[in-house]
Amino acid sequence: MFKYDVVMLCETWTNELSDVNVEGYVRVSKVRQKKKHSKRSSGGLEVYFKESCIKGVTLEDWELNEDGLNFKLDKDFFGWEKDLFLFFVYFKPKDSSRKDLDNDNDCFETLLNKIASVSDNGNILIAGDLNCRVAERK
């Protein structure tokens, strides 16, 4: 279906019952915990790796935060000089109603710690929805 080796989707609204498999791809997903009174799921990350690439991809631990995935793409498998560390994240907006589910785990802090732990071991690619705002508040 896709001609790409990797496809990343953010804010998918998927949950553990969602069937969103794509022929020829291996899906890695992270669904959000549904809030008690929500009518539907929200957020969610989906990454699809072409089956021919998956042997070179390792899913690394992202710890407690629901809004990040971390992959190591092996240099030897792909024929690169260095490994590639792919961080796919969704940062909640500052005033998100989901902040109460974080248990004091900050996605930005987690990302910085992950980058620091691998920065000497390869290249880094950060993708996703960072919900960044660059402006002055009045």
C-alpha cells in the first residue's frame, strides 16, 4: 500500500481493540489510557515499518510516559556508519486535560534523558507533534 519504509501517525484515536494493520508492514503502537468519562479514545501513536526493514529495528523502552516511542535502527542492517535513534513523541499542550494522568512524568524530560543516553552512540531523529508555541504571551 505505502511505498515508504517507515510511516508514523500521531493522534490516531486508536485503542487496544483497533485493527489498523497494513499489509506488508509491521505495526508498533502506543495507545493512551482512556479517561474515565471519555466517549472515545484520544491521542495514540502508530508506527509502521516495512516488513523488509523490521529485522533492523529494535523497540527501546520509553518508561512510564504514554506519549513516546523510541527505536534503534541498526547501522549494520541498513549499511550506515552509525545507528539511528528514532524518537516519535506527542507532547501534550500546556493546558491539556490529560496532565493529571502523567503521574509527574514529563515527556520533554524523558526525551532529554533518552537523547543524553544515546547521543554518543549514533544519530538522532525526533519526529511527532511537539505542540510547540513560539510567540510572546500577553
